[in-house]
Amino acid sequence: MLTVPSKYSFFLYAFHGHRRYSLPEIRRLASKNGLGIEEAIKLGGLTSFLLHFLLWTIPAVLLKYKVWEFYKRSKFLMGLITRLEQFSLSVDKILPVLEGGYAVVLNGGS
């Protein structure tokens, strides 16, 4: 199993990492290397994308702020973020767009 960043992950992680793929690109690369895709699952969706962008990307990437250092100082904030993440993952099932990546299970090809 591989976790692969999606083409949308640039907006979440900016210049952290440089390889981002769509599902068709992942299928093409797997096939080119004699592998098949047993299963590919989208990770995240619209609400987790927006949550990550607002709580992590803007402060950390755009404002150069050490977000984790700030959030971990407050049990209240950590609890709130955890609840927001749990909520966003449930809503992502309804709005599975702007996924941050994929979980891909490869096989030996066909």
C-alpha cells in the first residue's frame, strides 16, 4: 500500500514535496511499471481540505508561523481541532472532492 499526494495537495502543502498525482496518472505510472491497482481510495474531501487550509496552511506556509507550537499549548484548542477533524472526515464522505491524497494498493499487474 502506498499513500500518494493528490494534485490538490499543492494548495495544502505548497512547496513541501514536489510529486503530486491524479488517479489517472497513478494508474498510468503503475501500468508503465508492470503493476496494477487493486484499490485506490481518496483520502479527505472538501471539508478536511478547507479545515487544513485554514488551520495549517495559511498560518504555517503563508505567514511562516509555527502552528503546531501554538496549538499544542492549549488543551482546549487541541480538543477543538480534534473534534473539527472528526466532523470534517464524516462530511468528506458526502463531499469527496479536493482530496489531499490517495491510499493505493498495488498488485503484480495483469
